[in-house]
Amino acid sequence: MLWRILEILRPYRRTYFQGIALLVAVDLLQLVTPRLLGRIADELQKQHLTRENLLYYALLILGLALTIAAGRYLWRMRLLGVSRRLEYDMRQGLYSHLQKLEPAFYDRHRTGDLMARATNDLDAVRMSTGMGAVMLTDSLVLTASTLALMFVTIDARLTGLALLPFPFMALAALVLGRVIHRRFTLVQEHFGHLTEFAQENLSQIRIVKAFAREEAQIEAFTRVNQDNVQANVSLARVSAVLFPLIQFFAGLSQVITLFYGGNRVVAGTLSLGDFVTFNGFLGLLSWPVMAIGWVINVIQRGTASLERIQAVLTTPPAIMDAPGALHLERLSGEVAFNHVTFSYAPDRRPALEEVSFSLRPGQLVGVVGRTGSGKSTLAALILRLYDPAPGQVFLDGQDVRDLALASIRENVAWVPQEGFLFSTPIRENIAFAGDFGPEDIAAAVRAACLEEDLAGFPDGLDTLVGERGLTLSGGQRQRVTLARALVRNAPLLLLDDCLSAVDTSTEARILANIKTLRSGRTTIFITHRVAAVEDADYVLVLEGGRLLEAGTPAELDRRRGLYYHLRQQQLLEEEKLALGGLKAGPRPARTRPVEE
Amino acid sequence: MAPHQRGLGLAGLAEEEKRGFDLWLLWRLLSYARADWHLFALAGVLILASTGLELAPPYILKIAIDNYLLRPPVAAQAGLVRLAGIYLGITAGVFLTNYWQAYLLQLAGQRVIYRLRQAVFSHLQRLSLSFFDTRPVGQLVTRVANDTQALNQLYTEVLVTLFKDIFLLVGITIAMLSLAPRLALLALVGVPLITLSTALYRHLARKAYRQVRLHLAGVNSFLQEHLSAMRLIQAFGRERANFEQFTRVNQDYYQATMQELTVSAVFRPTMDLINSLVIALLVWYGGGQVIQNLVTFGVLYAMINYTQQFFRPINDMAEKYTIMQAAMAAAEKVLGLLQEKPAVVDAPEVIVRPRWRGEIEFDHVWFAYQPPHWVLRDITFAVRPGETLALVGPTGAGKTSMASLITRFYDVQQGEIRLDGVDIRQMPQGLLRRQIGLVLQDVSLFSGTIAENLILGNPDTSRDRIIRAIEAAQADFVWDLPGGLEARVGERGVNLSLGQRQLLALARALAVDPPVLILDEATASVDSQTEQLIQQALARATAGRTTIVIAHRLSTIQNASRIVVVNHGEIVEQGTHGQLLAVRGLYWRLWQLADQEEKILQSAGKGFGP
């Protein structure tokens, strides 16, 4: 598992090795000060200690400290800096790959989950390559070199005896570590129950209240809450032992040193200086032992996170340019479907089934049908956001799969149903597709009937929208998204039921604008309102994913089929709304905002 | 990163900046700890004991060196044995006090969050629906689960370490001063240096950390927005331009983290440097004193050890600072929630009766979720006990709001709603709602067994009653499920069809045997067989109860005793089916529309296929 981490570090190996070398050097220099204190003790005992020597030692300690400080600063900047750089580079790579993945990928993955990979998981990887690697090297080097010095330069028997508690220390860390891990998993499980319980209760609070079950729910929550506390306390019972126990074993080593080492000093077989030095070394040893558990944890988490990130990175984009894809500068706006069938998931019923039609350039085409009839899917396929299976979609007689994605998307302007805007100024939202001059933007604003609204905004076109800016009404949002598409003057315009929140008279004005503005270019107008397509050159009627009828509005009217019936129904509906007289005020926003 | 930090928006961040160490907040928090004061007190005593014991080892080494090792006397061995024994005892003592201290603190901390969670959850149960209308569920779950967790850290880590560290610092200073006042004063030269560099670090680190948080929030909101709009970006071919934007955001974050790294990379080694400086001073000046026999070597050695001990708590405290900031932010959110007042409250004096007949009156009721945007205007009607009343009207006419008012989810602004002649505001909410069985459109069941769902946690419901409710709701399919009443539903349980869920929801309402039944009739497409089953069940269930049906399909309400037609929050017509058809008003038109719709659906079903 360490391999994967080393693999991603390869590009940074130079800096990384420099950092490791500095770290090792600092570790070794740290061993000098205990040695010096021992030397002082020896000279004192032998009455050699002079003021000159003392000054020399003091300066040496200071000099060493300066070197160590410089070394520490440098390795921190190198090693931890590299891990930051790595995090940055990986995030760039991840985002760049995410941009290549097709909408179907986003249908399968929740945004929150993808965000977690680009933030929390990357954090974990950074930790394992940064602090994790530092602690690993540090504890290995420090342990090995200290042990070697103790054995070789001081006394092998004393070292052996004093280190007797260390295996127990390691054992305790291992055994307790396992128990702690088990109980920790349990704690997380119980925490999950608690979260789930709260989630369920709060999302069904209406039922809870309607049945006056508040007290019963509190009681049930009490049980979940108690279980959670129990799990935590049982974890604490073990985890509270670990650190004091390790401290205890380290203390035992000191006791042995004091007793056995002290006796050796008294017997004259060990110098006082060596005794003092030995004590200093023991102090250096206990923390690497403690750190090792932490290191293992960090590296485990890092590799698990790396796997989750690489799962995204290794997902091949399903929709991309074919080799030798055709680049067409300007399309004419001719669209054809040939026996197109498409479903969003293999186990779902097709959203489109056996749809064939062809549209001449320059037409204003209406697409009508009820909710779920496949209208939006039709637009998504023209844009090649999804690939049909089986069947073909043609633009200018070319299968869209043979065209470069850029050629399609530069020539098709799309107004999606959702009215999504970025939290940037309105001007930037309208000019989303590229650089547009003020005249272009002004023309688009006029065509989308936005002028009056803009005049009422605090900063006109520069008004910020979204969370930190102005909240636009549904109709305003839709008209901004419309302007965003109109400004492009593309040969093909796709309007996907994008005027549903706009009142009928404004809708009529907008449609008239579009008709004059886009004469000679293809416009596909998807709507559930049949009346809105009365002026179209050609109308497609969809029902349940199938193309039921196609023709001019007059032809369709005469057929007395679904088109005719939908129209009759909607006329009644509008009449019904008109009956009301007084208009009710808006209800407060009861939509659930994006979850925190 | 703690989970609650991830969603922190820019606005939240700015808010958090203003907050430092808020004493008032801390005081409010301590109130949840008061019940466990004896645990905290005991842990405090143990902390004092363990700290005292931890101060002993350098002193023991000093005695060993001075009394036995430097110039070994005759009885050196016996003395060493005694010292080693004492050392062993202290080591064991440190172990025990540290263990119990850590365990007790965890225990007390857990009990505090238990209590706090209990308080938050119970409080949420008591808040009115209007509170939930405008808040995302996820945010409230975070309050219950995560924010309380963050507070636990405040108790068990921050406050305790602070306490212990301060005590340790004082202890070390006293020990040093009493051992060798002149050397101690020399060692204390380090203190102003430490104070100065820590203050400088705190200032710089805070600034750097703020930048990091700010730019991290930037990365998060960029990802949130652009990942959810990826199809738009692709459809507009804006991948390159967006990648450039992302690069800027990512770079800003990278630079901020490097800034933070630089600050800490300078600070940590600087502290070690100051530590070494003090040791060098001690070696030089203290060594001179040793040569002159003014102090013993053992004392010098102990002073050096104490100096090294001195620096640990200082590094510690700097580290805990960030945890504390996050915990304070969580505390504020939790306490803010606890201060929300329920909009609908019981009257000080309530009317309680054992039996209610189920007569409902609306008396000139005006209602708005947000005045003055009236949703209901001057609504007046009455339903006699046992009658079935149908509410009819287009979407958004106010039908569901009327149902919500009868259960007193919201209070009316003007007028009065009465049950058996009593203003429902004079009744305890629980009592009122127990008289009303509510069957909602979207049937959501709780995860648990069928039986648990039917009694909704009311242990007083007899098994007999459950069985009768199932029978009345014609939910006999229950007996075919694996486990019958004990079959689990929900995420990890059996899959129920929409029709089955609706029958269960009906049974759930009937299990209470309420005098009033409110049905928000389901429009969702269930197959015709199930629909028939539901209709039959409804016909049986409504017999002998006051029933209010919110009708979406007119075909199902022809037999209602009375039909009230609402439009735009006002009653436009009322009467029986026959009467309303005769007046040729809105009801008549709606009826025609439904008829048309039926025809279109039928003809479309036959298919015009090409």
C-alpha cells in the first residue's frame, strides 16, 4: 500500500530526498546535546571542568541549536511544501479529468461525494505524504541511531536491561491499538445511527407532530443517544489506557537505569557522564514509539483516500472526440434523428424510442409533449451530452459521433430547463460562452426582455446573483439564461421549456423577438404549452418517448390527435386560472435549500 | 477536517472571525456540565496529583546524582534502592492518576454531549412547522450530531489541557525557584522571548489560517457550483476557460497554505531554539556556579530537565487554539438553535375533555405563511360530526393549508377554528392532534417494523387494535410479508409498493381511532386494482368519523356530504355534487376538465402511433 503513495511522489523526488536528508541530519545532530551534558558530568567528577570549557560547551549547544533550527525550517518547507504542491497538482488533475467526464457520470455520482474526493480525500493523501512520511522517517532514524549509540558508545548490558520494557510497550500499543480500532468502528457506527435517526425524524417532522408523537420520538432518541454514549465510554476505557501505559513503561526504563546504572556508577564501571547521557537518550526514545501508531493510521487513511481519487481518475470519459473527428467551423443548422433510442440507465424504460425525423435549416421547430415524454432528452442528444443506443443523430448530415465535440457545442446554443446561473455578475453570466462586446450583450438583453428588470437592479448588468448576491425570480433567471444563449448567434438554438416561469404576454414578446432575430437560422423550441408553438414552421409531438405526430401546426390541428387534445386541455386550464379573480400572494420559499 | 467545517460558506466564515474566546458562551456551556461537577472536580484533583507527580523525576535524579553518584558515599547502594523504589511508586502513581483522569474526563464529556444532544433534539421536537419550512434538514442534523461533537472537544481537550498546562507551568516555575533561585531567574529569561514569539506567531498564524479557510471555502464553493453545472459547462464548450478559473482558485488556496506552512515552519524551530538558548545559558552560568560549589551538579541537571519540560505545554497551547475556535463556532450555532421559540404554543389554561365528537368549524379564517401574502381569506364553513367534506380546487388554492390549520401546525392570523365548539388554541396541541388522523399524499414510513410504524412509538396501543386497524384499512398484505407485523420497512427492509404504503398510512391513522380523519388524497399513479382497494378501505374507514378529503380526482368524491370549492384562497362554491353541477360554476368546469382529461388519456392510451 505504501507503493501507491511512493508512486505519486515520483515527480517530486528531488525536493523530497533533500527534505529527508535534512530530516535525518537534524535527527543525528539532536543526539549531540545529551552527549555534551554527559561530558560535563564526567569532567566535573574528574575535576577537569573549567570556565573556558563551559563557555565552549555552551557555544557549541547554541551553535548546534542554530543549525538544527535551520535544518528543521528547511525540511519543513521541503517535505511539507512538496505535500502541499502534490495536493495542488492532484486537485488540478482531478478537476481537469472531471471536466472530461460525461453527464451520465454526474447522474451516477452525487456532487457532495465528488467534492469530498477533491477536498477531504486529497487532505488525507497530503497528510500521509507530508507529516506521515516525516514521522515515519523521524521515528525510524531516531530509534535506530539512538539505540546504536546506546549499545556501542555507552554500555550494552545497561542498554539491554533498560530496554526490557520496550517490547511490552510495543506490544501494548499493538494490542490496545487493535481493540481501540474495533471500538472506534463501533463508535462510528453508533454515530451513524444517531445521524440517521435525526435525519429521519427531522425530515418527517410533519408526521411526528400530526400524531403527537414528539415525546415518544424523544424517548426513542434517548436510546440511540445512550447507545452512542455507551460506545464512546467503552472506547474511552481502552483509549485512556494507551498513553499512560506507554508513559509507565518508559518510566520503568528510567527506574531500571537509575537502579542498575546508578549501581554501576557507584561501582565505578560506568562514568557519571555516561549515566547522564543515557538518561537523555531514553528521553529521546519514547516518543517515536508513540508516533508509530499515529503514522500507521495516517498512511492507511491516505492510501484509502488515494484509491477513491484514483477511481475517478481511471474512469475513462465515455463521450469524447473520435480519432480524426471532423472539425466544422460553422454548421447550417440541419438536424436529423435516425431510429434513435436512448435510456438513462439499462434498467430504466427508454426516454426516447425509435425516434426519426429531419429538420431543414432555418426552421422554427416546436417540440411539445407532456412531462416525461422525452423532450429534454432530445435536446441533450443533439448536444451529444449522451450517446444514443441504438440510432444516430446527424448535424449537417454528419453523425455527431464523427464531429469534434467543440464543433457541435460551438454551433448549438442551449437554454436548459433549470435556469442555473453562476454566482457571478449578470454580465458574466450572459457572456458565459466567450468574449462578447457591450452591443452584443445589450442586444441579447433586449431580445430576452430583460431591460426593465436590469434597470431595477442595484448595479444593472454588474449585479451579482446567487447566494451572496441578488436572488432573482424564476422568470428572471430563465430570461438571463435565454440571453446567455441568444448572445452567441449560433446557427442552432435549443430552447428547453425555458419560459415556464415567464408570464404569457412576455413569453409572446420574447418569441416574436426570437422569430425576427433568428430568421434564416434553426431554432428548436421545446415546451409543454401547445399554444406557444402555433407560429412554428414544424412541430414534433412526443408521448412516452415516442414521436407521435409531426407536421405544421395547421396539419396537426386537422388531425385531431394528441396535439389537438393537449391544446384543448390547456385552453381549459388557462380559462380555469383566469376564473380566480384575485391573485394569491406567493408562498414563502419552501424549497429545501442545498444541504449544508 | 471536522465535517461541520466543510459546508461553511463565506458568510459563515466572516461570522466566525469575529468570535474569539467568548466567556458568556463558555458560561452557558458550563451549565450543561454542572450536573457532572463531581466528575469534573475529581478529574481536576487527579490532574493536580498527576502534574505534581510528573514534577518529581528530575528532582529524584538530582538527589541521586548529588547524594550518591558524584561522590559515592558508603551507603550509596541502599540509597539508590530507596530512590528507585520511590521512582517506581511515582511512575505507577502517574499511570493511575493519568488513566483515571483521562477516563473520567471522557465520561463526563460524553455525559455532557448526551445532555446537550437530548436538549437540542427535544427542543427541535417542540418547535413548530414554520421553523422547519425554511431550514434544510441536513443543517439541523448537523446541529444535533456534529456540532455537539465539536463541543465535546472543547470540554475534554481544550479546557482540560489549558488547566493542566497552566498548572504544570506554575509547578515547574515553583520547583525551579525553590531549587536554585538564581538559576531559575536565569532560565526565566526565556519567558519574555517565548511570550513575544508566541504572541507574534498567534497573530501571524491567525492571519494565515484565516486566509487558508477563506480560500478553502473558495475551492469548495467553486467545486460545488461547477460540478453540479458540469453539463452546462460542457454544452457551452467552456472547459478550458473554467479550468483557468479553477486554477486561480486552487492556486490561491495553495499559496495560502504555503503561507501558513512558512509561519509554522519558522515558529516551531524557533521555540526549540529558545529552549536550547536557555540550556546553553544554564550550562555556561550554572556550570560556573557548580565549579564554585555554589550549586550542585544534580541541581543543574534538574534545572535543565525542568527547562525541557517547560516548553511542552507552551507548544500544546498554541495547537489547541484552532480547535477552540471551531468549537466556539459550533457552540454558538447550537445555543442559537436552543433559543428559537416555538411559534405555536399551548395556552396557559387549556380545555381537556375525554371524548370529542368531531365537529369542525372555520369561522372567518384568514391565514398567511408570510403576512400580508394571504393564502386563505375569510374562510367559513362547518362540518358536523360523522360528515364527509371534500375540498376541491386547482393546485395552490389553499386546500393543504386548510388541513395544516386544523391540526394547528400553524396559527391563523384572524378568525377561529373550533373543534366541538372549542377554539383549538384552547386545547393542548397533543390532545387536538390525537383527535385527528392525518393521511398525507407522500407516504413516508420510518425505518423499523410494520408494527412500530403503525403505533408510531405509542406503547399503549394494544395488539388487538393494530389488527383491527389493518383490517379496517384493508392492508391484509401485511400478513403475507416475511415476519408479518415484525417485517422491517425502510432502507434495509422489505420493499413496499406505493399502494401498500398508502394502505399502511391509512392503517396508521386508524390505529389511533380518531374522531376526525383528514385525507390528502393521493394522485400518484397506482394500478386500478390497488386504487379500488384503497377506495373501498376509505369508504369503510370514513364511516362514523368526520372526514375531510382533499380531492385531486373528482370521480372519488361524488358521495361526499358536502363539497367546498376553493380558488385562490377563497371559497367560491359549496354544496353537494348535484347542487354544484346545477349551478354550472367552477366545479362544473373542473368536472368537465376531468372528463376531457379522462378521454384524452384513454385515446392516447389507444395510441395514435405513426
